[in-house]
Amino acid sequence: MLDASPARRYRSAMRRVTPAEIAVVDLAVCDRCGLCLPLCPPESIHLELNVLTVDGATCTGCEKCVGPCPVGALAMVANA
């Protein structure tokens, strides 16, 4: 008999690792085009009331949003 169910082993393998860097947005540069929104795998980027925010608690640090930004408003910073 196994000591852990397959589902339990899967969940434990999916534990979140704290990234060394996370994305931040420079609102002075951001043009609110929304290009970054569908690129974020954990959906950490939100555009509400014409303000773009990045949820640092869920950002995985994948950098998929940084390169495609047409105005360079997204950057990676140390995760404190």
C-alpha cells in the first residue's frame, strides 16, 4: 500500500517556489495596452480602472511579460 495518494503527491510536487525576482510595472511608462495580460501564466497582472498592477504574491518570475512590452514598462526586481 502506498503511503500517499497520487493526487497528494501531485499537489506536493506543485508547491510554489519563491522566485528570486518578480515583475513590477512603471505606471509612468505603461500605456495600458494590455498585451502582457494573456502572457502571464499565473494571471498575476491585472488591469482595473486603467491601472496595471502585478500581484507579487502570485508572480512566478517567468519574465514572459517583460520582453513583449512595447514601451518597456515591465521590469524584474528582487523579491523582498
